[in-house]
Amino acid sequence: MRHPHTPPSPSAEPPRRPPEQSPERSSDRPSDRPSDQVPGRSPGGPSMRRLAAASLAGTAVEFYDFYVYGTAAALVLGPLFFPTFSPLAGTLAAFGTFAVGFVSRPLGAVLFGHVGDRRGRRPVLFASLALTGAATVAVGCVPSYAVIGPAAPVLLLVLRFLQGLGLGGEWGGAVLLAGEHAPKRRRALWASFPQVGPSVGFLLANGVMLALSAGLSDAAFRAWGWRVPFWAAGLLALGGLLLRSSLAETPQFRELARTGRRAGAPLVEVVRGHWRLLLLTAGALAVGYAVFYAVSTWALAYGTERLGVSRTVMLGCVMAAVAVKGAVTPFAAMLGDRYGRRPMCLAGCAASALWMFPMVGLLHTGRPMLMFLAILVALLAFVTMFAVVGAYLPELYEPRVRCTGAAVGYNLAGVLGGALTPVVATAAADGSGPPWGVAAYLAGIAVVSLGCFALLPETAPAAVPARSGRAGEPAAA
């Protein structure tokens, strides 16, 4: 029995919401919630615009590194690094090395998530960006199979693994940087800027590839032109590191450090206390990865190799659709702040399931405008979900394990939905007619993800009722 004059334990909770009863719930402590403040400025901290710019720039550079490999895999890596294979087998092998980056992303999420929950969100932003940038530059320096033989694809695998390791840590640090500084009723908006970064990175990667592909002969592009975007990653990474050098740690982590409530073993706590939430978020987000990499990587290879559409036209179609996706992202996030995260995710998931068969039919026409329409609608369905997940995933976890839980769930979804999609889709499209097997595969993933989203709770402050009626229902933190 506690002495009357003994101060209460820091871990004491209000009786109505003890964390032991609902480990999959965000913490409800006042110190874990940034209060509403003047829009555009974090509490006692820097401008939200500057924070958003820094988080966007970092994810743009990281995803540039990641996407430039996917584009190269679709266009040139097969014949250069797997020349003894048939064209189809070479493309499959190149996409196999592409998949390795997804396998290593959850490992990166564990490694950098531990750092983020123990040492702070800020160190994650520097280490992950430096690792991915260095690995990407190195990919551009790997000699082809004709020069060093089997060592060439082995080196590709190792460097792709390191790319994924760094990217696995980047996303969690970036969304927490923005989200934990943001006013709670505009959190989805500010946390959506790291989600714009992938679009910017994709446009940069493919823009450079498009310019080189159009400006060089095919022989020159295959000999050295494809390496230039990888070398450029070094300069982009240095710029991103400079932009992040003056960032402050987030208020919520500073509060955790001040009160001594940081997790001792974040991954252990996530697996023991939040395993169901982890699996649901991974399954829910799998459709986003599957759709995005189907239209940005598989469709690129399918259009150029099977339909005979030029590289320039295919890259132009994909890039135009991605540009629209990036521009729409903040507006979709604002809807998530107003109507809730879960309804947006359910709507995007349902739209993805319904669009996959029309998308494949339009792609098979080989007509640029119809192919653009197919890709655009798929990406709009995608962004309806992914515009809000920068706020949604962290809100589902209590702050002490937020970096690990959100990052691991997000990157496990990449393994489920992104790693094998180009490989499976390429194999399923091995025929003369429209690749309906690809549509069935993507629609099936969408239905599974829809079921997972249906089992997740709402977290938006405007949408969550004042009381928590069910175990496992989080409050927006």
C-alpha cells in the first residue's frame, strides 16, 4: 500500500483506460499529445513548413534511390547482369534482386525503429539516408556480368539489401518527425508530406532515366547511361543530410526521455503486446504496395517488352500519373483529418479491387492515353489510402514503441505486397491475351487488405468518440 505522501508512479493511468487492458492502443496521457496550436508551427518548436520540407526531401531522396533500381531492373539489368538467361528469365531475375530490397526493409525497420524509440527520431533520419545513398552510388559502380562474371549479380543483391535496410528506417523517422510536431487535428495533413516524397523520388528517378534513354543511343544507354542516376544519388543524399542537420527532436520523444518511459526493448514490446495490430497493418497496406509496383515497375516492363511500346512513352505515362498522385496527396490527407483515417483507407481499398480488371484491359490496348488512364485511376485509389497512413499507423501505437511498430508494420506490407508483385505479374502475363491473371492477383490482395482495414479502429481525433468502448480501440495520441 502506497504511503499517502508518496507521489504517484509515472506509469499510473486513469482507471478508465489502463494500457495493460489494451496494449494495441495509443497512449492517452496528456503529455503524449501535442496540444492544438497555431497552424503551421509545432509547440515550442520550428515551423511546420520547414519540418514538412525536411521530411519530404529525405523520403524523396530515399525513394529516388529505391525506384531508380526498379526502373533499371525493368529496362536494362536483365541482359547486363543475367545474360545467360532468356529475356523473360533475365527480367524475372532482375526483379528478384529488386525484391531483395523489400525483404531487408523490415529488418531496417527493426534496426532503426529501435534507435528511434531508444535514442530519438532525429538520429534515424541521418543514418538511414546516409546508408541508402551510399548503397545506391555503389550500384552504379558495379561492373557487368561480362566483366566480373557471377560476382556482378551477387554484388547487386548485397547492395540492394543495403538499400532496403536504409529505406526501412527512413519512413518511420520521417512521418514521426512531421506527425509528432503537428497539431493533432491537422496531423494527417502534415504527416502526408513524407508520403509526397515517394512521388518526387519516382519522378526524379524516372525523369533522369527518361532523359538519358531519349538522349542516348541504345548502346550508350546500356553501356554507361543507366549508371548516371545511381551516381547522382550521392549528391541528392548530401543535400538531404544538410537540410536535416538543424532539425529538433520531436516533443513526444523528449517527454518520453524526460520521464524515463522509453521502451527498453521496443521490438519485444511490439511483438508481445501489439502482434495482432502488426499483422493487421501489414495486411491492410499490402494492396498499396502491390498496386503501386504493378503500375510503376511491372507495367513498364510489360509495355516495353510485350506490347512494343517505346521506353519513352511508357515512362511518360507512368510519370504523368505519379505527378498527379503526388499533387493529390495533401488534399486526400485533409479529407482524412476531416472524415477519419479508416473511411479513406476502406474507400481506396475497395476502389483498387474494382479497378484491377479494367486497368489490365486498358493497359493491354497499348494506346498511350488509355494506358495513362489505367495507371492514373489505380494510383488515385492508392493515394486515397496512403495519404493518411503517415498519421494513421503511428496513432495506432503508443509513443514508447511507435517508431518500431509503425515502421515494421509499414515495411512488412512491402514484403507482402511489393516484393513479389513484379515477379508474379511478369510470370502471369506470359501469354498472348490480356493478362487477366495479374488482375486477379491484384484484386485478391485488395480484398484481403479490405478485410484487414475493416478490423482496424479509427484514430482521428474528430472521429474517435470520447470514451473507448472496445478493447484494442486506440485514442488519437
